[in-house]
Amino acid sequence: MTNTTLITNVRTADGARVDVSIAGGRIAAIGPGLAREPGVHIEDGADALLLPGFVEGHTHLDKTNWGLRWYRNEVGPKLTDRIENERRWRAQSGHDAGAQSLALARAFMEAGTTRLRTHVDIDTDAGLRHLEGVLATRHALRDVFDMQIVAFPQSGLLGRPGTDALLDGALAAGADVLGALDPALIDGDPVASLDLTFSLAQRHQKPIDIHLHEPGEVGAFTLGLLLDRVAALGMQGQVVVSHAFCLGALPERERDALLARLADLRVALLTTAPPSVAVPSLKACLEHGVTLFGGNDGIRDTWTPYGSPDMLERAMLIAMRNGLRRDDDLALAFDCVSSVAARACGFEAYGLQAGARADLVLVDADTLAHAIVARPPRKLVVANGRVVARDGALVQ
Amino acid sequence: MTNTTLITNVRTADGARVDVSIAGGRIAAIGPGLAREPGVHIEDGADALLLPGFVEGHTHLDKTNWGLRWYRNEVGPKLTDRIENERRWRAQSGHDAGAQSLALARAFMEAGTTRLRTHVDIDTDAGLRHLEGVLATRHALRDVFDMQIVAFPQSGLLGRPGTDALLDGALAAGADVLGALDPALIDGDPVASLDLTFSLAQRHQKPIDIHLHEPGEVGAFTLGLLLDRVAALGMQGQVVVSHAFCLGALPERERDALLARLADLRVALLTTAPPSVAVPSLKACLEHGVTLFGGNDGIRDTWTPYGSPDMLERAMLIAMRNGLRRDDDLALAFDCVSSVAARACGFEAYGLQAGARADLVLVDADTLAHAIVARPPRKLVVANGRVVARDGALVQ
């Protein structure tokens, strides 16, 4: 196969000046002074910083109001307030998960994200309607955007009979991962809830990604039950715990014992690094060999006004939340929305090496830390070998 | 005086559609359907959201590397590491506080800030050199930018003999406010340090703005000593405590007792709302009648890679740090970088009413909360009645 595109004159995060040749959607070669073969399309990188396409590890594309009139948030403070408010609002508004997920996925691409894991609401009101919308978005973008779908019981698993059958249907219909939610504090029965979740996952041979908001000691208790099941069922390397706020609040000795088990069972953690809630420490996770990666959670929906499809902003927030200031530490925050997220989610052929999928981002920035704090418009975004955005705007 | 500019067709944060007429640098009138007088310059607001010019309550213009090559942060974790590192770096780099403060002040204007309080380093190495640079910036921008200068002993007051004389000289040379730094943990003698600070302020009849990073109980102890002096010397309404991290970490009863004293003595608090440190709660301050306003702290300097001259971003970070999601709560975070900051710093004629200085910002946003989370480019910035920026770029 001939090389089809050559990106010239870019800098890697370690300061090397390189060209990148792309063929068949892959990086064919990366290094200084690559040959300009006849007929190849040249993109002048103009001394930009070269980064791998970003990875969003946890969002809710189906919930977003991105691009619509502003949603005025007048919601009460409890988790159940937010769940009930969303249910009411959907019934009134005719929310279209397909159109909305497409709008937000395109905004992610524009800002340099080429792989993404999204949790999609499955409940007895909506059935599989949200899943169908997001599956349509995935299909529409299949040539350039790598999307994993988590079948997520937003209203809980045990409280609404029939939810397990819907999750079963969602996994059969194309969801990649089984979701779950607060087995103790939402479902009220952590053993029954986890047992049902693990049996569903095992039946479909799918990984699990569970929302665990449960705080402190109750979260630690639930997490312990979950880890028991990972060990007993041999699901090492197939489970993600999203949020895991409890790990931010426990005494260090108890936290470290859980981190050691997480590392041993290769259970990864996902953080959005919210500034107002205790969160797992990035440095503590690294010290214990626990994989911690990053995501937005919802973006401009009935839950939250915040969030951005710009994963450089999420890297900045992760770094700020962890009190990181040194350039080498900011690079660790970037890993959370790039290589580590790809590894945790199982996105293949990721990175800036020959053979990897050609997912590339160019920005005008002196260094990686500069890119994170300045978040400049993306000069060029390449996804699966194609230019999908230029100067901050989609080209297709 | 005739009206010189009419901004038509804008929306206020409460949804009213208004025009704004400007004359002599002031808002002459604001309301629906104002008359288009002959000869008046018309700016079509095109349905933009109208906001008052933003207020930066605490930054360090003299320290910034804004616009220079990226500064690679390899600094150790302690406050004294950062102080010593900055001292070494300045000696090597020939840092120009005048040029740097001008570059950053212009970036603030571009993003809609028209009033700003900056702490300027005064120490026995630099003498008044930084002050002279920032005074030159203030002079250069005097027609459009309202700048308060705090004479700030970055290396402490007691440890380097001669610092008090330099602060005395700085206040005589044009500094508006006397700064101070951690009387216990940096100066080692909170009583002597505070007594010297208050006597200097009294001699010059200047207000005080003290950096108080001291955590928990030691910070509470120092804060108590400070409040004793405010009461004894009749300096109610003339003191700001910046950071006041201790108030984020104390037991509620102890915290509330201090908040009650702060309210009683009209001592205001400044927060940058860092995500990784305990901070005073915005809601608790409001409940106790304590003035809490917002600022960046340093921006891209040897201390920190973070910070932005966009005060909408700071409002977002304050809101996120306080766990605010509702639209009415996000408006409180905006107050911290607008009306409340103006009141706390003593910036006069502030606001969106006839007679106020015409400092205005237009953005394309549905609502105030939308503006805070989306931080769109500023369509128009008016400072002291003049258009200073358009479509995100300075016009002068």
C-alpha cells in the first residue's frame, strides 16, 4: 500500500522534530525527514505540536443538550432529584438521543477526540430508544470515530422490574460494555445487584463499567464486594469503576489496601476529577499500579451545566484537582485522556508509532503542558488517516 | 454632554431586551428602545448577552510569563521552594515586570476585564523595580483600565531587614494597598508581623490585603490576631484576606465563629477556588454575610502553569469548586468576579445602571450560566466608554 498523506514538520511532546506518513488509515512511519513520495498528499505541520487523538473515557452522549437552547437548571441537590428531574424533562421535551449524541460526538472530533466510551441510559421508560439513537450515531461516524457503548441502568437495576431484560437486550443489540449504578445506595441490595450485574456480563462475555458514587465506608464496602466477584469469576482486566469517590475519602491505610487489590485484579478507575468531591488521587494510583483514566461525565445536560468535548480541558481539570504543577506531572494528566484511557477501555492500535491507527492532533503550543493550559484551537485533526477537522472546525 | 455611543439590541442576564447609551465614559441610559440621536455611533448588539466588565480581584501581573516561551516547571512542592525558585529564575532571565504586566493586562482587557487588583512583589532583591514596571503599565492603560496595586512582600516582611522600608516607599510611590504574607508560617512571628503591617497601613491610611495560606488551626489563630487588630484600630471595611484556606478545613462551629467576626468587621475574603486545597465555602460566606470575591492568583508564571485572563473561566472554576449546578447558583459565582469584587476592592461606579462607568461585555450566549460554561469569545468589550476589543481581539 502506498503512503497517502505526509504530515511534515511537527514536534512530539519530547521535543523531537518529525514527519508522519500515513497509509491505509495507519501511521506508516514517524521520524525526521521522511521521503516525499510522488503523489502523496502533504500537510505542512508548520512546527505544530503533535499529539495522539484524545480519548474520552466516560461521557453520556445520549443525555446532552449540546447545541440546543440553554437548559435552565433548577434541580434539587440529591442524586434521586436529578434522576427524577431528567425523567420528567425527557417526557416533556421529546429529547432525541440520536440527534444529540451525533451533535456532541462531532464536537468531540472537532476538538481532537477520536475514541470515546459513552454510557447510554437503559430504563423501563425509555427502553432501548437511547441505545438505538447512539448506535445510529456510531454507525454514521464509523469510518472516523471509535465509540464504545455502555448499557447503563440510570434508574438502577433492581428497583424497576424488567431492567435486567432490557440490559440483556442492549448487550445483544450492540452495547459493548455492561453498566451499573450504586448497588447499595440506589439498588439497596449490593449483593443482589452485583450478582445480577456480573451474571449478565458473564452471559454476554462483556466487560463491566460501574458508576460508584457511594462515599467513604459504604463505597469501600461495595467496592470490596465487587472485587470479590472479579476474583471469583476471573474477570481480571475486564472491570472499570467510574468515579470511586470513596477512595478519595478513606483513611490512607484502608485506601491503600483497596488500591493494592484493584492493581492485583487489574480493575481500572475512571475519574472526572470534580473539584467539589473527594476523588482518587492520581499519584496514589500510580504508586500502587492502579490504572486511572479520565472523562467528562455528562456534558451540558439536565444533570450538569459543565463539561466540554475538549479533552485538553479535562486533562487540565484532572491536573488541577490533583494539585499538579510541574510539566512532568501535567503529562501524567494528559496520559489519563490519551494512552492510559485507550488501554483501560481496550481501544486498539493506539499511539504515535508505526502501525497505530492514524489518529492525530496538531496544536500551536510550545509544549504538552502549554497545550493543556492554553487549549488552543486544533489546527488539524486526523482520524483513521483522514483529515476530519482543520483550524477548529470540522471539514466533513 | 451628548450621547456618543448607542449599543442596541442586547439582553441582560435577567432576560430584558435593552439598549445602552453611553456618554462621557458613563452609561447615560439603559432600557428598551432608546432614541437614536443624530450623530451617535451605533453598535448593533445583535441579540448578544450584555454583562458588566469583569473584575479580577487577585492576580500577580508582574510575575507572568504570558506571551513568552513556555516556562518549564520543575519546582519542588513547598512554598519556600517556589519563592526561592522564582528568585533564582529572575536573576537568570532578566524578567521584565513592565513588559509582562502590560502583555497580561491587555489580555485581560481582550477577555472583558476592565478593573483589576494586582499584587506586586516588593523585596530586598528587586526593590521597587517590579512596582515601577507595573506603574508604567497602569499609566499606559489609564484611560481604559482601572488597576489597583498591592505592595506585596513575597519573601516575607520580617525575614529580610529593609523590607518594611521598601513597602513604605512603595505606598508612597503609588501602591494603593498594603500586602502581607503568612505572618506565622513565613514570618515566624504573627504578632510582630501583623503589628508591623497594620502600623504601616495606618501610617499611609491604606487598606490591607493579606495572603493567608496558613492551614487549619494555625491559620485560624493568625486570622483571629488579624481580626483583633481590625477591631482595635477601626479598620472595618478596609481589610481583605486572600485565600484563607484555613476556613475550608476548620470544624463548622469554629469556622462559623470566624465567619461571624469577619462579617461583623466587614473583612472580605478572596478566593481563587483551587480544586486541590480546602477553600472557604461560597454558600457559607453568603449565609454569614461575608463578602467573598474571586481572582486567578498568578497566571503562567514560575509558580503555576494555570490561570487565564478570562474571568468567565474563573467564575466557572469557583462554581465547580463549590459544587454549584443551578443557574441561580452560577450567577453567584459570576458575582464573585463582577459586582462583589468591585465592592470588595472599592472600584467605584460599577455596574449596569445609568451613571456607572461604561464597562461592558457582549457575548453570544443564551444565559449567564451558558456564558460561564461556554466562555465564548468576547464580541465587544467597552471600557470607560470606549470599544477596546471586538470579536476576541484588542482594537487598540
